[in-house]
Amino acid sequence: MSAKPEFDLVLYGATGFTGRLVAEYLATRDHGLKWALAGRDRERLESLAAEIGHAGLPILLADANDQAALGELVRRTRLVLATAGPFHLYGSPLVAVCAAAGTDYVNISGEPAWAHDMILRHQPAAQASGARLLLSAGFDSIPFELGVLALQRLAVARSGKALSSVSGRVRAFNGTLSGGTIAAGLVSQQLAKDEAVRAVLMNPFALTPGFEGPKQPAMHKIRYDDALGVWLTPFMMAPINTKNLHRSSYLMGHAYGEQFQYDEMEIAGSGEPGRQRAEELMQKDRFGGPNAPKPGEGPSKHERETGSYDILFYGRHEDGELLKIAVRGDRDPGYGSTAKMVSETALMLLESHGQPGGGFWLPGAALGTKLIDRLETHAGLAFTRED
């Protein structure tokens, strides 16, 4: 971009459930930040600005499918923070104009088929313009990408070598889904009926163009974890996080090795009760059934603030030593914590002038271990080594 943009950051999709939480958080962290709210409904945007104590905050109007309006919007800012999903339905035009204009972009997408499509379509334009497009900067997949990054940093410090195999184990997940997340999940289910899309969703290396790594551990049925002595059940976000973990290593020059394996599951418990709970969790409807929240609805403030999560990452050195890193968050995963994580990622990217270069990135691959430090300081995350 030739002329200096008017804004540092524009929050697009600000009146959605997650967008409102991001706006509330940015209002507490905006010292010196020139930012604006964007969407298609001026009245709702102005009401939100007043609610967060920023009645004079600039308002930008652009429908998600209005390419011309979106093009004008991105030319006025250094970075767009996008929360309007499902991204397959509402996110593609905004990515296209950011990639072409050289405007940085951060989102909270958990839609790997859409990410695959965007990378194939717009990577050359983003590299040419210098636009840094960061995907999946919320609960999917920051705690997982950075948890593995922290574990690998520990492994390299101990032996000079990265671990060739890492396991992620969700020990606690206290939170509920919003209507927007459920809508995105249902869209993905519909898309999976297409054979080409299904092939992308089934491939753990779908986001590493030109590279296919080794066969990955099975994560689709219950099994016993010998290292921890617990029963495991499939974790619904593992298909998303696994693809992002392999892309992260790929973006860092295969930092974890070209034979890297990753598996991610939820801990159900030990003994026979653990096995039974694993079976029960596997049969549970991930999207809440007919009484599930509708778009715009989600967990209450009390539910968000009392939610939390705890994820263990472990891997074994060639000498047999088991290394462990725990990642914990102090809010419900998808909303209270996601709002803080994506905001801090966007603010850090703004401070990181010119690095990394243009293209599609994941937060950890783009910003490295300094993002861990920032999230521990500001976003309520903790990365802790366990014996």
C-alpha cells in the first residue's frame, strides 16, 4: 500500500457473537491504536461502540459479498481482524481483497477445506503484495500450535533435536458452543458430501501444498494411552488442529522433521469408568441437536468467565525421556479465551513490521515463541512444563 492507511486495525464482523467479545477486549487494550468497527448494519455497530465505551469509534460499512466495498475498506487499514463466519460463506471476498491490496489479515477460522481453497487461490497474490494472512488464531488452533512449539523448543534445548512424534491430550474443556460455531460445523458437514472436499478433510497434509508426510496415528475411535494410563476418545477439533500443526512445521522449514507425527484426543478417564465415558463421549452430538444455539447466540458472561481448558502435550526422546508441556486457559475456550488470543495476535502482528513475509501463515509459525510470552502476559494462557 502506497499511502499510509487511516487505521491500524479494522474489526470486521464486529456485531457477531465473537466479534462483540473481541470489540470489548480491544477497548481495554487500544491505547494509541487507531481502529474501527466494520460490518453491514450501521445502527448495530454504533450501538456496540457505545456499549464498549467508545461512542465515537469510526464505523465502516461493507457487506461480506460486496467486493468493491471490501476493497475500499482494506485500503483504509493496515490490518483486518475478521470474525464473521462461517468463513466458507462469508469470508472469501475479504481474503481476496486483502491478498491483492497488501493488507494484513487475522481470523478465527476452523474450516480447513476453506483454508485449503484460499491458500491455493491467493498465496501468489499475498506473496507479491506482502499481505500477511494469519488463519486459525483462536482456540483452533493457537493453544495446540503453540503447545507443540513449546514442547519442541524444550526438546531441542535438551538434545538438539525435535521430537518426531507428539501427542496432544485434552484433559479439560469447560465451555459451550455458540450458534456461529455450530453453523460452521454444519456447513462443513454439507461440504463433506462433495468427494473433492472430503479428500481434503481426510488428508492431514491438506494444508502443505506439494508435501505429504508419513501416515498419522488413528484418532477416530476410542483407545488406551499406555504412556498416561488413560482411555481416550476422539476430540472434535483434532481434524482441524492436525492439519494446522503440519502446516506450521512446513512453514518453519519442516522444523519438526519431514517424518513428524501428531495425534490429538480427549482424555475420558482411567479404568473401566474411563472406558465407558470414552464410549459415551464418542456418541455425543457435537452440535447440540435441535435445541442448539442459533447464530448470534452463545454462552453467557458467567459461562465464559468460569470456563477453562487444560491440554497436555507430550513426546518421548530417543533416549526414552518423556517430555510434557501443559497449556491452560482461564476462560471458556471458544469465546472468552479466543477473543483475547486473536486480539493479541493481531496486535503483535501490527508490531511486527515486515516479518514474516507475505502469504498465508499460522500464528505460531509467523510470530514464534514471543507469541507464547505475550499470551501468558495478556491473554490468560499458561505454558507449564510437567514432570
